[in-house]
Amino acid sequence: MKFAISSIEMTNYRQYKGTQKLRFTTDKSKNVTIISGRNGSGKSNILNAITWCLYGKEIHKKYDLVDADSMPIINSSELESLQNDERSFAEVKIHLETDAGDWLVSRRTEGGKDDSGELWFSESKLTVIHPVGNQDKIDTGEGTKRLINNILPDALESFFFIDGEQLREFFRVRSPEKVADAVDTVSQLELVYKASEHLDLLEKDLQRSIIAATPQLEKNHKQTEFVRSQIAQFKERASDIKRDRGSDTAALTAVNEYLRGHNLERVSTLQYKRELLEKEKAEQTQANSDSVLLRNQYLVKVAPFIFLKAPIEKTYALIMESVDKGELPSKIKEIFVRELIEEGRCICGNELSSDSDATATLVAFSKHLSLSELSDVAIVGKTTIEEILSEIQEFPQRIESMSIKIDKQESRLEEIRRDLDQIRDDLLGFDLEEINRYEARREELTTRIAEHNLLLAELDKKMREAQQILDDCRKQESIELAKHPKYDTLKRKLALLREIQNVFAKTESIIKGRIRQRVEQKTRDNFLTLIRKEGAFQNVTISDDYTVKVQHAHGFNVINDLSAGEYMILGLAFMSALTSISGFQAPVIIDTPLAKIDDIHRDYITTQLPHFLDGTQLILLVTPTEYDNDKKVKDNLSHYLLPSNDYMIHENETFTISEVTQRGNA
Amino acid sequence: MAEEYEINALIMHTLEEYCKDPRAMKLIGELLQYELDIWNRKIKSAEIVDQYNVMVGKAVRDEQE
């Protein structure tokens, strides 16, 4: 379902005392709305009002009104003015224009002072009025969230309602986990996950009904339950470790950035060199691991031949001896000879009477047929033995070349390690407290990330082993059930649901991979459309492990070297890719989209973005520096802006109450 | 959940590609449709499992007939 916001009404919501109503004219070609206000005037709280109303959460706030120490949702001046035992409320109403008619979504919370003057607050309540048939239906309570989720799921909300600062940081402090999470969220595999979860429950139910059927089934069931709980624990643990690894990786990136951007040029040069070496180290380690694996696989294949070299050579000599003597008869197909005898006619057309010499010859041939078939085996065997002998002869040279390659890789890795140690010593040699502190932190994070990787590899191994036991249990159960015809239907049910589970398990990563490729393609297209330096960038890639790379025109990966504006554009390109792939058509609201961006990129973003979003409602919450003081930006956006969609936020003298008015109506 | 969008087509297409048994694929379609119907509705887990049992049972019966 497609929707746009036609108005927002805030009553006593945070710094908006009384009722403030913003009406937006929705127009496909004039799709921009501007709300301009100084920092702290309440711009972000308009974005918060929207997410609070729809989802009961605020983008910038960690705590809801239940936290006694945090600023309450109900306007503080309003609360201040209350007498003991008086109450008030905060409410946000949003009118939506959907392709199924108009909706009104509202959320209200109450609060006040008790008889001793202590503040109290109630939980907020969501109400949705939406058309059903020819009538409006009113739904209230948190169960109503499902209606909101149908037009834009909670999980996807952050791709549409965007904090500009967070968007700039998204790729600056890059974390493949964050990218993977976003792709995972947009993949909408929830239906598959839920179906899988319910099939699991059904499997357990069905198994429970036959526990007591035989002692073997009971034993089997106990083991299945145990292994299942183990797998669930492993998965949970792996998810925790991946989360920790993600935050450690982000922290390590921040440390690296600090050192790379250090004002002592020698420090930043050393750090830059270190990052190049670490990249090479990762590549060499992978290449070395591949080479060792290849050598081991080769050894496993060729070792039996080497071990049996003497008998193989002897066998080959025997075969060749027979070939030389002409002892191996020519290949004659049994069926062909028999057919000739049965039909009584030779291929030359002559009759084959039962007493003729020709028939006698063919009968004699047919008696040798078993030997003839053996000749097939012998010929295949001869060829195979020749291949094996060739492998044996090539072995010393191949194994030597493989070992030389591995030795070279290992010695390069050793060199890199030494160079990295030297860089660390050089950095510590500056004897600057901050650098020492950052180096210690770096060491700690690097060690922790390596530990996380090790634990994840161990867990992966354990999970595969447990899955194998589970599969064996299922096979055993099927054998046991087959002994009892009365369980035939149940056995079939279990087989069918497990087959579906297998399809789900097999396709999950494939589906995600395909979605990742689409996100990559759209991000690349969007980035190359939005970026100012035409021709400076070649490509944007998202690899299998969700590492994002921006390829410079000369082939270098410049993900660490983008300007603030370029990071913003990459973030916008990625979010736009996610929103379009998600299939949901909802307004895009960006808080401070142009802060910290140079004027050339501001010009480019404001020229391209509204057009780029193809008529989607775009609400920009901007500071005067971003918008009012930048003539170029104003001119660019004026093409997409109706006067009725141009708002300003004004604060009172004490900066405690804000008011939003249409520009020119202040 | 977005209905009739490109991403859903991609999911269904991939499932079809990897599910060689038409009977299982038909059931997958029914299960996912059911999940879409009950999306974000508060339905007791036992009720859902009962419905699954009915759907799986029907698929098995259809196969036997």
C-alpha cells in the first residue's frame, strides 16, 4: 500500500505546547516539504512525533516517558502549570493519504500530578481510523500496530525516517554487520522464518504423540530434544558473538581513523601504511590457506598411488604384455552376435543355417564373449593405470611447486608481521599518552575480534555436528515408524514437513545473496547518479561478507577516504536502494540532510534527490544554515516546493516552547 | 508485509527453483499465504500449529488419493 502524510497535529508534544498543525499538500511533481528550524528548536522532535505516533518509539530517544529522569513527552511547561491532582495529555495525530482511502493515526499519553505533586504518566495508546468497505473502522490498542505494519513495517521504518547524522556515520564507521542487518531486514523473509518456526512446533507436536509408542522412539525423541536445544543455544551464542564482533569492528575502525587523521604527519603515514599491510595480510592469509588446502587435497588424492606404486607398475606391465601378444580379443557386443545367430542371417545377407561353418564360427565367438567383456574392463583399466602412472611421475615436481608457493606466501606473511610490529613500535616510540592509549585499545580490539572469529568457527563446527546427529535421529525415527503401519500418515507428515524445512534452510542464504546483489546494483546506480564528481568513481560493491567498497576511477577502494558529503550520498544511495527494494511506498523524512556537507554536494543533492525519489513525498528538516542561508539550495528545492509545504519553527524567548508556522505566516 | 512486490517474487522463484517436489511446493505456497493472512494478528501458537497440522494432513491425503 502506498501512503503520504497529509497532516501532522501535535498537542503538548515535547516543546510544542497547545496544538500545532502542519498540513502538507501532496503533489507528485512538487514532492518536497521543508521544515526549517535552528538546532534544538524541535526539528528532530517532529521526526520523533511521527515515529512515536506510528510505532511508539522516538528515533533520538532511548527511553520512553516511563523513565522518571528523562524529559517527558508531555510538554514540560504544560506539566509545570498543573495543580496537584490535575492531569493533561500529549497527542500526535497523523493523517495519511493511502491508495485505499484516508487514515487517521493517533497516539495519546496522559500524565499529571498526584495529590502530593508527584508527576505520573500513563502508557500511550494508539488509535487508527481507517476505511473498511464504505465505513470508517476504529481500532485501538497495541494490537492495532499490525495495521501500521501493513503500510510500513516497524523494522523498515529507519530506512524511510532518517537521521542525517546517523546516515553520514553509517558507512564512515563501517560495519559489515550493519549492512547485513539492513539487507536481512529488507529481505522480508519473515514469512519464511515464521512458517519454519511453526513447522518446527508441529514437528515437536507430532513427535510427542508417538513418544511412548516404542522404547526406541522414546529414546530417539529425548536425543532429538536435547540436540535441538543445543542447536538453539549455539545459534543464540553465535548471534551474540556476531553482535559483539560488529561493535568491536566499529570501535577498531574509529581508532584507525583517529590515528590516520592525526595531526602528526608521521603518525598518520604509519597508520596508513599499517592499513595497507593489514589488507595485504588478510589477502595473503586467505591465499595461503587456499594453497595449503589445495596441497592437502592433492596429497590425499595421490598418496594411495604413491603407496601402491610397485603393484600398479607391475599390473601395467602385465596388461602391456598381453596387448603385445595380441591376447586381448577385439570388442564384440554379445547382443549383436546373438541377434545374428537368432535371425539366421549374416550382415552380408547370406543365410546362417544351423549347420553352416559361419554359424559355427559365430557360436565359437559367443563362447568367448565373457572374455571380450573382460577386455572392456582391461582397456579402461589400462587407461586409468596410465593416468595414475602419469600422476606418480608428476608428483615430485607438482608437490615441490606447491610447497614453494606456500613457502613464499608464508615468508611474505612473516615480513608483513615484522613490518606491522615495527609500525607499532614506531608509534609507541612517540611516547605520546593519547597514541599509547589508542594503541593499547587497538591491540585489545584486534585480539577480541580474533577471539570472536575463533569462537564463531568453533560454534559453526559444533552446529554442523549437532545437525548431523539430528538428521541421524530423524532417519532412525523414520525406520522405527515404518515398522508400525498405523503410523504411516504420521510418518508421511513428518517427511513432508522436513522436506519443506530443508528447502527453507537451503534457500535462505541464496535468497539473501540475490537480494544483496540487487541492493548492490541499486546502490551503485544511485551513488553514481547522485555523486558530484562524475567519472571519479567506477563502482560500488557489496561483497558476500557485506563489506562495502567504493572503487575509485583508478581502481582503488576509497571507502575510508570519502568526504562527509560523499558518505552522505553513499548513505542516501544505500537507503534509497533499500526503500525501493522493500516495495513499500512511504514518505522519506530526513533530519538535517545537508549538515557538514560542502556547498557543491549540497547543490548536487538538492538538485538530484527530489527528482531521484520519483515523486515520493520528501520531508526535509533543515537548519537555516543548511537551507535559508544557502541561496543555491533554496533555488534548487524551489522547483519541487509548494509554498504551502514551506514551514519554519519559532521558539519563545526562554526556548522552552516552539511553534511551527507556514513561511510568510509567522 | 509487502504483497505482490518484486522481492516476494524473488523469494517464491528461489523456493520453486530448489523445491523439486510439486506437492511440497504447493504446501509451501499455502503455508506462506496463511502466514500472510495472519501477519501481525494475535493468534495463539496452538491454533496456528493446529491449522498447520490440517494443511500438512490434507497434503498427505491428496498424495495418497
